[in-house]
Amino acid sequence: MELKVVNDQGQQTATLAAADTVFGREYNEALVHQIVVAYQANARLGTRAQLTREAVHHSTRKPWRQKGTARARAGMSSSPVWRGGGRAFPNTPDENFTQKVNKKMMRGAMACILSKLAIDGRLVVVENIDVDTPKTKNFANKLKAMGLNSALIITDEISENLDLASRNLKNVWVVEPRYADPVSLVHFDSVVVTKAAISKLEEMWG
């Protein structure tokens, strides 16, 4: 697979031969969907909780006597059928949302996503993305000159200047190859990868 290498103005300067196993694979939508859903599910903290009839604040006093009132029988106000009562089948924090993902499936899905990005022209390869000064404005202008608005930047090494210059940009995220995940690859409009990071991605997902 031949990838275009561009400069700071977004103009092609060279080509890079990339592994077909990572950047030239046929797209499998079902596999990618399964991996993205599993990744998001595994990121859930599971902190939601509802109160049972034992946990709600209530009195054990019987609301009214059993017979003679022409009303339905009631034992206490914590009943699930009462407003303000406990839930019959509540959500609990210990609920497990984990989905198992095989290594082969993960490798295949990442290769499918990277291949799709390359085919659609959303994968941008650069020699280097580093900046001289930790100025957000300068880095934003650099991305604008390259025609990038929403971008995931994958670089082999994140310098302090690059980290400081990019951290305040809303639609930009800079990561090392090992932290590139399927959700982020799908989410951003463009994915900028340095030549050194391409080699690492090939090692990881090839």
C-alpha cells in the first residue's frame, strides 16, 4: 500500500510503502462495529445505582388498617408500587459490562480501520509533527495550513512542546501508537501519523 507523505502545507512530497496487512486490508464493518462497541462497554465504570425497598428511607408503619377502608391493602410505603418506594429490580454498581475481545479480532479490526482511513484519504502521513515553541496558536495555525480541523495525531514520541501546544485544542488529541484505540480512530475526521509511528503500527497490528 502506497501512502502519501505531506508537508506542513498539506502538499504531497513523497510516498511511503506500507504493509498491506495493516493499510491495505478489506474493510469488515461487522468486525469493526463489534470491537468499537466492546471497547466502549469495557470503558464503562458501572457507577449507576438505584435503591431497593430495603434501602429507601421509609417508616415500617402500616399506612392504614388492613380491612374496612375500601382501599387496596398496603404494608409499608417502601413498596415498589408506591411513589417514592424502592425499585423491584434496581441497577447496581457491581453490574459487569465487560466484553471479551480476542487478540486476533482486535488486530483485524485495527487493520480494517487503518485501511479504511487510508482508502478514504483521512490518513495523513508526515515526516514530523513537532513544534519549536509550546504555543497553541502556532500549532493550530500549522494544522489549519494542512487543512486539518478534527485530528488524532499519532507520533512515536510526544515532546513537551507538542504536549503543551496541543492539550488545549478541543478537536485534537496527540497519542503514541500504543494508545491509539479503535473508538478514537473512528471518531476523528483525520488521523495524522508520523513515518516512525507507521512502523510501530505495523509491528503492533501486522
